[in-house]
Amino acid sequence: MERPGLCKAGDELTLKETALPNSYFYTLEHAIAMSGNYSTIERLKSRKGTVKEVKETPRGFYVIMEFDE
């Protein structure tokens, strides 16, 4: 996440999955943040999750989410 205030702890957000040739990545709707790449074995089954924490680091903001899987 590049800017603060786009989401907060407790928010329920929807994920959009995008397939790459050998992995997947996820975008928090509506373009709030993007994940790193995940291998097929790490692929998420849920498309909704709850924001657990938003961390600020020198590299930007990280959204920590919790899923029911």
C-alpha cells in the first residue's frame, strides 16, 4: 500500500486473484494494495479477508490480513 488511510484494522476486503505462468498474485479491491507472488501450493481459497493490522515501514505500508482457511 502506498498511502495511509486506505484501509484500517477490522475492515473486510475483497481480493482479486491474477494468474501468472507459474504463480498468482492478489490485489485488494479497489487497488488498495498488491501482494507478492505466491506459488500454486500457496494459492488462497478465500476471496475475502479481514485487515488485522496496517504496518508502516521505510518501504511503504503493509496490510496484514486474516483469512478463514
